Amino acid sequence: MKDFQYYLNSIGEIGYVEETTNSIIYASGLPEVKPGELVLFETKDPSLPSQLGQVLSFNENSVELLFFSKDLPTPGTKIVRTNELLKIPLGDELLGNVIDPLGKSLEDKMLNIKPTAISGPINTLASGITTRKSIKRHFVTGVPIVDLLLPLGYGQKQLIIGDRKTGKTDFLLQSVLTQAKLGKICVYGAIGKRKLDIKKLRDVFVNYEIMDRIVIVASGPQDPTSLIYLTPYSAMTISEYFRDEGHDVLLVLDDLSTHAKFYREISLLGKKFPGRNSYPGDIFYTHASLLERAGNFITPNGERAITCLPVAETIQGDLSGYIQTNLMSMTDGHLYFDTDFFGKGRRPAINPFLSVTRVGKQTQSIVKREITREILSFLTLFEKMQSFTHFGAELNETTKVTISVGQELIKFFQQQPSSTIPINAQILLFCLLWLDVVQKFSFFEKKEDIEKIIRLYETREDFRKYVNSTIETAISFNKLLGTIRQKKDEISQFYQ
């Protein structure tokens, strides 16, 4: 941007700070100012860059501004309007960096973004329905309980919800790792997170050698409220840039409960009327207009998607809170991380009975859909049968078999936070499990041997092609089971 004097000379309007309240500033003057317009504050030292603000609202006598710095200006400071919207620099140079919501590096280094690089407005309207396409492509997270039971699609908005310390971040990292390995771009919006947490996040990505596919947009609790508020918008703008450049993008917004709290703070300081739970009435519009910018789009580079995983925190498992129910109503489903499941040692602690995916199942093939139906129906029966054991009832043979198979399924879905499993390897492992526990047809002597299939699938291209062709040519789950049973010797040869 140009300096203070340039805008003063070219536009010819000047205002003055009248009152400061945290990140909210009230000013007089600026008769032609517009909502959302960027303003500059005069600095005592002309060599220093001018401080930024954005117009929130105005009336006959004053203008309400959102200020983006810790050091508030003193009353009487001069202000000039710029006739521009708030923008951030965009470019492939953002990849591998941790930046603040204004596009500045948080790693004490200069971002080498070309001077000719474009910049994008942080807050824009969502694209219309004519630019969108139905969600038909399967989005793989690398987590079997999601990919097989609660499938997602590219362009889906899936809420990640649960209490603190129930494994939500681990799941998000697994999804980012899986997508980055597939060559997708990942944007992680860390909203009001501690510097230590942001550093840990970056270290994980660096250790897995995927940081060159990732942009972290971060703000901390020590930052001005205005910057924390801008974080998800900047992350969305960056995602839209990479989408337009021809990439599928995974966007994580961690978390929108924190974002809502800081938006409430800004609104109450701005004298907006508090509604339910003290949140202003436009909080629904604020989040809905943000999330609606994600989706599956028709672009000049073909079909490209922004898959959004917003996070919401519950208190003691309360799914009926105001912000939580708002977010549920504007997303395409939710994954609920259950405290009780977490206490029982299940990892990930996703409750499949309280979780929902509204569009993901339409991305599944016939075989995958039948596997989902088989697992869900069996887990439902397993949960019912377990209630008998609590009363010390004498169990018949059928009930014992059902409980035994259900326990094997639960073990199958147990997963280390650092591991991810390709989708076809998940299907092969499930088929082997099903043949073992239901049809008593075991491929291997040791259970540990099955785990080696994952490494075999990832490291040997011939085995990967063999498994993929076997699964993709199957017309039903039962046919696939029969094929795998017949090909025992061929699979064993790969294994040896």
C-alpha cells in the first residue's frame, strides 16, 4: 500500500480518533467512508509503516473502526481513508510458511512473494450455484472409522465437534497428512492458539516432510481481537487462491467456537445488542457466509474443491449449545468425538451413532456402500447385545459370537494418532478381518502380520496395483470376499 500522505493528497478526506476501546476505535470525519473500507492512521515517525484499521459501521457523527495493532492510537490521531478493501498477498510462496491473518510471516523471515503477485480481499461473497458441481469424489482421511463408516467427499463441509482433549487435533493432522501425501494443498487456520501449539503443529508437518504443501494461518490469544477474528477469513481467501490455481484444497478451521467468542467481544464493545447466550444475532450469518465459500467448484482448470473441516468445542458433551447447533445446521454433517469413548480407550474416539455425513455416501462405490452398511448394522447389533452383559444375563451362543465379532471390529478401528491407512488398504484389511472372524478363514497365523499389509501397500507398486484392480473390478462386497478368498495364494506370494 501507499503511505499516509499519498492517500491524504489523492482523496482529500481526513478524520480524527475520538475514543479507543480495546480493538474498537471511534473517529470523526471521513464523510465519504464506506463499510469495510481500509483506513490508515498517521504515525509520529514518517519512516514507520502506517497502522491499519477497517470500517465496521458509522452514523451521522462518528465512524466505528476495527484496529489491527496492539498499540492503540491516542485521541486526536489523524486518519485517512484509502478507498480499498482489506487484502492479503497471495502466491505459491505462501506454501511452507506460518503467517498471520494479514499475510506477514511469524517465523522471523521475509516472505519472498513477488511484487507482481496478486492480492485477494479477505471477506468476499460466496460463489453462486452456477459455479458449483455435485460432490462425487471420495475424500480420504486415512482413518478407517471415517472412510468406511462416515465417508466424506471433496467439497464437503464436515464439522469436527467434541470436548477438549478427545483427539480432534490428532484426527485433523491425520487428514492433513493423508491429503498432503496425495498432492493436495492444505491450509490450517489456527484461531487464537498458543505459540507453543502452533510450533508443535509446524514441527509435526516438518517431521512428515509435508510442510511444502501446507500454509498455516495463525493468531494467538495475545494478539489483538481483530486479528483473531480475521484468521478464518484469511485462511479461506488463501484456499480460494489455490483452488483457482488448479488445486484441491483441504481447509481446517481450528476452532470456530473460539472465533465466535472473540466476535462476541468485538460486537459487545461495538454496542451491538446481545441475543442468545450474549452472542449478537448476526453470528449465524458471520459463520454461514464464511463456510459457504467452501464447496466443489467448476473452474477453468476443471473440477476443484475446498473441503472444509471446521472445529467446534463442546462443554461436557453438550451438543445442543448455541454455536454448536448453528454450525451443525450450516455444515454437511459432523464427527462427534465422545468423551465416554475416549475414556474407554478408543482411538479415535468418534461415536459413529451420533455422527452424521449428509453427502459423503454419494461418493461411494457399490462395494464401499455395502461395507458401510455391513459394519454399521453389525455395530448397532453389538451395542444392543452388550447391554445384556451388564445385567449378568446368561448369553446364548449367537450372542457370544456377535459380541466377539463386535470386539474384533472395535480393535480394527483402533488407530495410532500418527498413522494413516490408504482407502483400498482399509478395504483389504476389513475383508481379511471379515473372512477371519465370520467365515473362520484366516490368511496369516499372527494378527501382527496383517499390519504389515499397510507398509506393503505403500511401498510396493505391483502389490498396490494388484489390490486396486481387485477392489475396483468387484461388483459387490460378497463377490469381493469370494475373490480375495480365491486369491489367497497370490496375495501370500506378495506378502512373502
